[in-house]
Amino acid sequence: MPVVPMSGPRACIAGIAYALPDCRRSIRELAHDGKLESDPALLEEFGFSHVYVAGAETPYSLALKAAESVMEAKKAAPESVDALLYCGTPSVAFAAGGDARESSEHLSTTRRFEYPAARLQYDLGLERASTIALDQLACTSLFAAVRLAQSLCAAGDAQRVLCVSSEFFPACAGREAIFNCTSDAACALLVDATGERNRILSSVQVTKGYYWDCDAMRNEIVASYFPTARHVIAEALRRAEWDAADVSLVLPHNVSTRSWEILLGLIGIPRDRLWDRNIARVGHTLAGDNFINLRDALDAGSVKPGDRLLLFSYGYGAHWTALTLGA
């Protein structure tokens, strides 16, 4: 089973910001509107309560808001950013959350070449920044951006990289993906070549293309999820030279609380080290979960200098990825 290695100097996640739509809806409201497949009581039992649903907002408008926020918070001048890594589906980037028809019409004209990554570079004034877009990694795309940012820094090609993820669940798709309630959201990270906090210590990704047909392989994916997650996390801990007992805090992807309780038992990390406050408050924000949780955990004082942080996510397609950070 191949893994993606990480080597070189330790870059750090120097800043995090995120943006959510204005509309927040309860699980019961979504069920009433036919936006869920499962009984809302079951989803509440799994830890979900509310999600954010875009109306007039677009993936691009939230991406720009998150990126501006992190640059302002870190006082990062546009000319200091060497690379911009954008994660999201280009064809719906400029369509409002409630209506994706506009993007479909664009595909038949030269407007299909209007890419959110290029526009983001322009609107942020990142004239020096090379631009790369990442796709087809589902909820692990922001992890991939961090790995690529680390590699650019290690190679000496960048000192500061802006990573931005923004993707909405189409209105026609409802709000559930295999017992997970989804929110629309954007998240932006600044990765610096050096730093004392949130240093990137190890990263592992495993892709199993056998599961590319997600609908047909649903049961097989569920069966493979836990053993592969356990393997990927164990490998990330090994590369960081940690044992499971060394992990101070787990910053999860916001899938069901119950699934995390099972996974923690498999890897030997106590339940009280799971920072799960946002599962009920925000739901599953696709690629942004772990880093939104890190931002909120920092703000809440849950992360102390010297803590050892574990982040794990799974993306349909099928991708398992883990990241360790030295807080």
C-alpha cells in the first residue's frame, strides 16, 4: 500500500481563517424539507445538530472572505505570498449555493476558462504568487495542499504559501453523505517555511482507486474505512516518532461522533482527547473540518504550546490522510 512521504525542513501552519454562510439550519428543519436520507434522530445520536447552508453566497465569495481574513490576521502583505494553492470544483465556484444552473451554462462557452484560482490571485493582489489548483481529492484536498506547500517550502521554492479550500454541496444533493450532515464553508491557511507553532511533522496519504465508484462500492468502502484509517494514522505517528499515548489532541474531520469513538479505540487514544465540539455546531464542512477545528481549538485555549496534534480525514474517491503537528 503506497504512501506519500514528507521530508525536509519543518514548515508550519502560521494562520487559519474560515468563512461560513449566513444561514444556519437544524437537522430537524433539513429533514422536514426532505434534505436528509436518514432519520434526524439517528443523525442527532451521531452528534449532528446544525449545518450552514449557502443562499446567495458562492464558493468563491467565501473563499475570498477566508483568504482576506487570514492575510489580515497575520499581517501578510500580498507580495510576501509565493504560491497560492486552491481546492474546489471550478465549474461551480461562481454559482450561488442554491442554484448551480448558471455554472452548467458556462461550460458551453469560453467562460468555462474562468478559474477561481486565477481570480483569487488577482483579487488578493498576489502578483508574485504562482497558482496551482487541486481537485479530485474530495474532503482530503486541503491536506494535499498542505503537503504540497510543505514540499515547496522544503525545496526552497517558497517561503509562504496560501492554501484555500471552498466547496458547496449542491442544493439538489440534499445535506447528507453516508450518515454525515454537510455544511457549505471555506477555509484558508498560511503555510510558512519556518515557525515555532503548528509545525508540520509528518503526513501520510493512501489512495485506493479500487473504490473509485463510490455508489457501487458503498458497503466495501464502509468495511475498509476503519482498518485503512488505523494504518494511515499509525504510519503518521511512526514518522513523527510518537506513540498513540503521546497525542495531546485529535482534531477530527466532522463525521459522526460514534465513528470517531470506534477509531480512537482501534488506535488506542482516549476519548477525552477528541476535540469534537464542532460536529454539532458546524457539521461536516468537507475539506475544511480539521483546520476549522484547529482554529477554534486554538481560540478556545484547548491547544497549548508543546502539544502534539493529530489530524485525520477521509475523502471519497477513495483517500485516507493523516497529519501530525507540533503545537
